[in-house]
Amino acid sequence: MNGKWGWQGSFQIAVAALLLAAGVALASPVPVPGSQLGTGLPVEVQTNPATSYPAYPSYPVSVSGVGVGGGFAGILNGVPTTFWCVDSQIYLSRGTNSYLANAVRLTDLNQGVWDGKTRYEDVSGYKGDSADGPGWVLNLGDPFNSAEVRFRMAAWLVSQYSGFPAGPSANDLQNQAIQRAIWRIMLNETETANQTNSSILSGDVSTGAPAGGTWIDAALSYVSAGYSDDFFHHWAIVSGGLMPGDDGYVFDPNNKKQTFLVRAAPEPGFYGLLALGLAGLLWAFQKRVGTSTKTLSGTQNGTCHTKA
């Protein structure tokens, strides 16, 4: 590149871009480190959108006839983060909710293997198909009638909120359509609430969707094309509330808490990549400087100067 924006300018622009990316990531809700996931974890979720707690605001998405979804500020096992609503059948009270929960990485939820750590993990088949036990209200057909697939679809849909990962930038029709699609996908026979809610079952799930389809179609396409995508490894399912059992914690039938998704990327990974990127740029800079110095030492006087 010639002119005043030579390689030095390119280097400066690259460093600025890296630092800008770092700033955006650090300003966004913190991904929960993998070491902080597990069972029987202390959780606090703030469902009052007017309260900034503890470090990030909430990002409410209101759906008429259902309630408020979107992202809620809170703390998972000591880490401030955002809890993304994927459950319209169990509620939290308005304000600060404190309870114990399990946080299971999405890719650790194995299809057909039920260990009792994740709510809805044993839901399969479709509503009315008694052979499979509790089923999904929306029949997507095999192999999409499993908890593993439904949570993956919900995670991808959360990532489509305008303004993500900082949160839905507006309580607009597109974000409402995304939230409604998440709730429709996750409706199941385990809980009776909202199974026949017309706002969820027949409301808008198309506004802003790719290729003029629905957000459910788009989620199906993404999961089908990238089932092993590393994207899914960076999410965890938070299920509560819990009580002591004979072998660890079990779900408390008298203290059910809403199911959430949280971003779960090990914190050191981000800083490691940032450091690697800066180190690479520094190496390239030093190499170019060395090359330029050698070239200049063999150049006749006056060649690298211009007249005033």
C-alpha cells in the first residue's frame, strides 16, 4: 500500500481493530468460564428491567399475551452475566430471585441420555404421542423433537437479537418475533402453562427473518447445517430450583424456576486469542522495520526525501 497510509498505517489500523473488538467484548455481558459451570450453583436473576444489577442492564422483550422475555441481569456462581429467557411455562417473581441451579454446557446435553441435571432434557416426540412421554407442542419431526436440538435452536435464535451480545437493542417487532419463536420451539407437555397460548402458537415469528421465511425455519436450517459447530459449545443451560437429594441435588417440585441460557466461553480463551493477535502484529511490525532499515542503509542520499 503506497501513500501516507503505508504499511505503518495498516499496522495501526489492525491494532485499533483488535482493541475495538476487545472493548466490545469486554463491554458485553461476561461469558461464564467453564470452571464455574456445574451443579448446585448459587444463582441470582434480576427480572425488574428498571434495575441494573449487578453490572449489566436487563434487555426486556415484551410479547403481548405472554409476558417479558429477552435477557435478564444476574450472577451465576459469582460471575455477573445475562440470563436469556427460553422458557414461557415457568416464571420468576419480579425483582431479585435467588436459588440453586445446575448449569450444563449445551454440548454436554446428550440426546437420549437423561441424568436429571437439565430441565426438559427428557422431553421427546410431540404432544399427543403418549408412547414417548411428555412431548413438544410444536412437532418439528425427527430428529428435531429432542431437547438437545430445541436448546440449540433457542441458543442460535438468542444470538440473532439485534444488538447481541450486549442485548436486544430495542423492544421491536423483530426481537418480539424472535422471542416468540423461542417460546414456541420450547413449549412442551411437562408444564401446563401456555400450552394453548395463541400469542405463542400463532403470533408473528417472521418479522426480520432471513429469506422471507420464519425464525423457526432459519433456526432449523442453522442446526441442520452446523450441528457440530463450535458455536453451541459456548452456551450453557441453567435449570433450577434445587433441593438436596440422596445423590446430590435434585429438582424441587415446589420451587420450580424458569429455564435460561447463558453464554459459556472460558474467559482465558478470549484474552489468549487477543494476546496472540497482538503478538503476531508486533512480530510482523518488527520484521518490516528490520527490512526497511536494511533497505535504507543501502540507498543513496536524497532518494527518500522530497523537496519542500
